[in-house]
Amino acid sequence: PDLWGNSPQYSRFALSESMEAELSRACEFIDGFTVLVLNADRRDQLVSAVVEALQDQALPSLTVRRPELRSLVRRLLEHDLPDLPVLAEDELECHVSAIEPVEITAPPAGSNQEGTK
């Protein structure tokens, strides 16, 4: 698909599977909408981990494995990273999907440390 961030000029990054699983568990269906329900400290910790991982990248894009998380992750990050394209893995062009992703991780809930791998 011809989507913003879906070209070889972007550096591809991905959330870790554990971060995606945590975000999936935080999804709730409220008043007809799926929303992320995270406490403010944990939300800030997750956002900080992504911001730290991407801060020195010229044209990063973020890939999520679970398509249902794409718009939720975009909304989670848009205040701090307004120019970051967020794509679901199944939206990637085949020449883009061949790029090895750099996993973005956050410390477990309750931890005060941030990190990437």
C-alpha cells in the first residue's frame, strides 16, 4: 500500500513482542471504541522508551505486528513524535518488510528504568 512511511527511505523500527502484548492487554472497548487504558506513569515510560530509541534517527517509521494496535500506538505517540509513521506489519511493501527491525522495549511495569534493545 502507498502509505506514509512505507518506503525504503525510512528506517524501520518495531515494538518488542512483550511491549505489544502489554498494549494489547491494556485495550478496552468503551462506548463503542477501543482505547488504551494505562496509568500515566506507565504510559510515560512506554512513550519515553520509543522516543529515546528514535531520537537520533532521520526518518524512522514504527511497525506493529498486531494491526489492531496501529491506530492506538499512533495516538499514544503523536504528541511526542508527530511525524512518526506507524504501520501494521501486513501493510508493509515487500521491499520494506525485508529490513531487519530494531526492537523497542520498555522496562516491565513498576520499573523506573527505560531501555531499548
